[in-house]
Amino acid sequence: MPSQTFMNLPAEKKARITQALLNEYSRQPLAQAQVTPIVKDAQIARGAFYKYFEDQKDAYNYLYQEVLKEVHNDTPRIMLTADTVALFVNQTAKFLSQASNSQYRELIKMHIIYNAAFLNQKPMPIEVPPKMWAVASLCHQTIHDVFLNPECQDAALKRLQTSLEALV
């Protein structure tokens, strides 16, 4: 969690720091990222970085959570039914098409390829209903597969549709 000091910064300064984090963590895996380019890009002192964040993992987690909020902003919060299968497939396809033009594309790609394993992320909470967990897992796996092999997008979306239909 970023410090309260960071959270209380003026919006412009917080946005500048967030953009600097995005720039660095989109260029290389977290394990190889450096604080120096972040503080230079954000125009802050190195000590300020550590006043705002415990370490790079903390800064990265803050950034990634902010990106996820924005990315999932228009994701429908509905249950899977025969009538909503197409909606989930279309939402996944829409994300994939927007991701190719998104400022977050490289960050998400770095996360999928390197950072998720490096961070040893915790699985989805066990209290998430099984069908909701299955839908989220299948949609995210489809995105993962397409980021790693863009040429398989059509086949991956078809597999997603078939899998969701089987869950109904």
C-alpha cells in the first residue's frame, strides 16, 4: 500500500509519479526495474520514492491495482447464463482489441509474462462463487494466451465461448 503521504499528494504530482511507474514497469520486468528512472521521470527525490512506497513491489502493486480498476471499469457484474455467454466473450474480445492500443498493453504483457510469477500472486479469494471464479479464470486465461500468442486470438475466443457454454 502506498503511504498516506503519497495518497495526499496533489493530483498532478501523483499522476506524474504514476506515469513514471507505468513507464518503467512497462519497459522491463519488475525484477529488473530500477528506481533511478522512476524518480528521474517523476522529477522526485529518491528518498521521496521510499517515503511514498515501501519498495518497488509496493509501487508496482499500487500501479497494477490502479490499472485493474480502470481496465475492469466497464466489466459487467453479471452471472453466467446461456444468454450472457456472448457478453463475456465479447467483453474479452473488446479488451483484447483495446489492449493493442492501450497505454497499459505493455504493462499487462509484462505482468502476464514475468511479474505475476515473480510476485507470487495469491489466487482469487475462496469465497468467490465457483461459477464466477470459473468465468473469471477462463476469461483471464484467454487474455493470457492471446498476449503470448496473438495469432491464436480467434481460436482462443472460440475456446472461451465453448467452455462458457459448457458451464451453463
